[in-house]
Amino acid sequence: MTKVKSKNQPDVAEVLAKIIAELRGLSPKEQRKLLDTVATFFGLEFVASDSSGAAKSLPTAISPRPAGGGFSEARNISAKEFLMQKQPRTDVEKVACLAFYLTHYKDIPHFKTIDISKLNTEAAQSKFSNAAMAVENATKTGYLVPASRGNKQLSAAGEVFVQDLPDREAAKSAMAKYKPRRKTHKSDKARTASRRKK
């Protein structure tokens, strides 16, 4: 049976053209990292061909996502080990790492401050001086974004930031690219134009 394309379904060629256009401005390393992140999100596996034409999995390939939509990395790592690997330096960074662990290792993509606090205790970390403030600051920084029913969720920027840790330079660089640009209001433009005339 021929599958009828939905009216709302985007054209594959158009999507491909947009992706290629966006990736062109990035370095090969950044292109690969971004593609890996997208593949991880959708539970896809990269496959390449060797010189003989036989298909082989790339070293960075990931196995398909489980039915529950969980993260495909090995889940035998504890929250304590994960935090030790990522080496967060501030409460805000620790919140981002805990949010990443909740999302990808515990299948809890939407969470509240209490979930972050409980996981922090499980990871044998020092107690937050003010957990609610740490979560709020992580949201202001861009690591988290609001979800439904007062919950929070890990943002795309927070995702790449934690993935790049403990390489802090790479993490900050990736974070900067995902931060939304400040919108310029019409009044700002008008003020700038009037200054130029003077």
C-alpha cells in the first residue's frame, strides 16, 4: 500500500536543504557533535560504508532508543559517578548535570526542584544552600526551561553544555551558540536611528 503524505508533513528535500545550510557555517567537529546530539535525541544510529562498500557502524554510533524514549547510553553509571565525571563547579552547573541524569538515565524529562534535591542526595553531593534558587538560576542561565504543570526540563543548550563537560571551554562555547539572541525592539531601533541623524 502506498503511504499518503500528510498535508502538514514537511518536504524531505526542503528539510535537508535547511539542515545543510545551517551546518555549512560550522566546523567539521561541531557538525559531527550536532548530528550526534540529534541522533541521540531521536534514537538513530549512524552507519557508514568501508572501502569494500560493506556497511559498518561508526565508533560514535548509538543503539536505538528503548520504547520508553530513554537515553541509549549505558545506564549502569550511578548519579555519583556521573557527577564525578562531569565535575560541575557551581550549584547551577550541578543542577544542569542532575537534570541531564534525570532526563537520560532515569527517564524523567519533566521534573520539580524536589526531584533535583533527591538525586543530589543520591549522588552524595553537598546539600544545596537553596535548591529552589539554584533551579531558578539554572533556568535563567538557560540550562533549564519551563515545562507543563510547573515542572522544568533540560534545554537544548543545557544538553550540549553537560555533554561537553568536563571540557569547560567546549561546554561554554556550545552553550553560547544555543543562547537565544536578545530581540531588538522597534523603540530601540528608532532611538538608534535618531542618534545617527544627530
